Amino acid sequence: MSKSKKRLKFAIVGCGRIAQRHAEHIHRLGNLVAACDIEINKAHVLADKYDSTPFSELEEMLEATEIDVVSVCSPNGLHAEHTIRSLRANCHVLCEKPMALSAKDCGAMIHEAERASRRLFVVKQNRFNPPVAAVKQLIDQGKLGNISTVQLNCFWNRNENYYRNSWKGTRDLDGGCLYTQFSHFIDLLYWMIGDVASARAFVANHQHEDFVDFEDCGVVAIEFANGTLGTVHFTINSHSKNMEGSITIFGDKGTIKIGGQYLNELEYQDIAEGSIDNLPPGKPANQYGEYVGSMSNHDRVYENVVDVLTNDGIIATHGYEGLKTVEIIEKIYTAASEQWIPQSHTPVLKMYPSARMSA
């Protein structure tokens, strides 16, 4: 039996660019009752637009406002803290990617959600891209057969203007390219292929040394728990614009590539039985001024949140899946070691085999 179709009351913590996208869909499907940011002017701008209340302190917002769901859109390194505090206030939480900057923090978030009997949703909007959803269905149906290898390419542009005067690019709050730029892609590897057993990696910083604390490119070799082998080539050094976000899958019954700038096109397919035809059109990429993000599927994310909380729907992406994405990223970064020679400003890289993931 369906629950009441009441409009849920949402609050947003972190009123940066992605929060604007969240607010649009909250306004369509529920009510935005509060917005919180340490820079109170940002909270005012968002709150005034939707006739809600601005706050500069999360605790004050949680105590003063009746809230069903807190949407955590703060810097990556604050996701765990803001999620746990919101769960303790008896709110459900929708957490932006990445879920956190460590699997340990993700585990603490999941534990708190279970303790509070609240739902913990994680944004994984690329799963809703039409080509991605169609290929996932093929895999689940066994139509690609046994998958031997997979290749993931992420060739994006993030220039100096993106990082200047921002938490982005800092190790404590950003974490690295795989967290902020490409965690959605790593999520799809886990969703489509499975867990990662081991990884080897090279990473380097060639063009962002003066304003980024971590790598701007990397190459990774992955062995999945099921024996599939994979490679990941990622960079934010694509000249002037994003060039490619793609996954190519090789099975004994078919080969297929999802490509385009952000996994928005089915570039080719060769499948023994059947084919993917007549895909519905995808949505445009998220636009953030000078730069472009992934496909704009936050509408589907919020539709799922509302369906789960008001109609006993099935959760699309839960905390454990968010944890596994972070765990894989940790495995990749553990496998990579950077050494720097200041005189030449050239990174000398070592490749370390990582320890096996525990079952």
C-alpha cells in the first residue's frame, strides 16, 4: 500500500554550484525549507530564491527546522561529518559524490544510518544515462557473455580558474581527481563488472603543480574479483575542454563502447545476439560556467528519493555502493606513489602492487 504523497521537506548543506541543481529538483518534487553554508551570503542567495531559511551553522538549522531529508552538497572532506550529524538529528540524507574520502568514514555513515533507522542515499547519476542503463541490462542478461577486459577513459579539462580560491584541489577537502572528477566512472566499473581485487597505478601532476595538491593524470591496471582485467586512463589535462568519458567492454559474446564526452553516446557495438536500438535521448551535461560535468540526471536521483520515502520504492544507490566506490579509489591511490624532483619539476613515479582487498 502506498504511503501518503506528502511533499517532503528538504534542506541543503553546502550552497555551491551543485547545490543549485539540487534545489531545482527539490522545488519540483518537494519543499526546500532551509539552506546552510558557512558563507552565509551563499545560503541567503539560495534560500531567497526558494523562499526558505538561510543558516550558517548546521546544528542551528537541524534544531530550528523540521526537515525530512538533508542534501549534503558540501566539500568532499565534510560529507561524513555533515551526513552523520544530519542522521543523528533523525533526518534522511542524500549525499553528493564522493560519499566520503575514506572507506572508514563511509562505514561510519552507514552505521549511523542503521542506528537511526534513516535512509542514506548517494548520488550516482551516471547510472541513469540511457546508454549506461542499456549496457548494464545486457550484462545482467548475460548477452555479453563472460567479460574478459574493460577499458575506462576519462579525458577532461580542469584549468587553473577551476581551482583558484576554492577548496577544490586541496587534499583534505577535495581528495584527488578520482574523488571529485571521476568517482562516477569508478562507480560504473563496480556496478557493471564487480569488486576490485587488486590494482597497480602510476599518477603524476604535470600541469597543475602550482595550485593542486595531488595528481592531474594517471593510468591504472585493475584485476577484478571475478578475474576480469581492466585499465583506467584519466586526466584533467585535456586541452581547453572535455574530450571523452568512455567505457569499452569486451565479452566472449559481444563488444560494446559507451563514449562521447560524458558517457552519453553508444559509439559501437558488436553483439552475437541482438543489439541496442532506439535509445531514448539523454540529458545535456551539467553546466558550471567555464566547465562541464557529467550528464544532468539529478532529476532521476530525486525521483528515487521521493519514491523510496513516500511510496516504499526501491533505493537506486545506497550507502554500501558508495562505500565500495571509495574503497576502489583508495585501492588505486594506495597503489600509486609519487616522488618529486624539485629541480626539474618532473615527477618520478613508482608502481607498487597493492595489497589484495579483503573479502
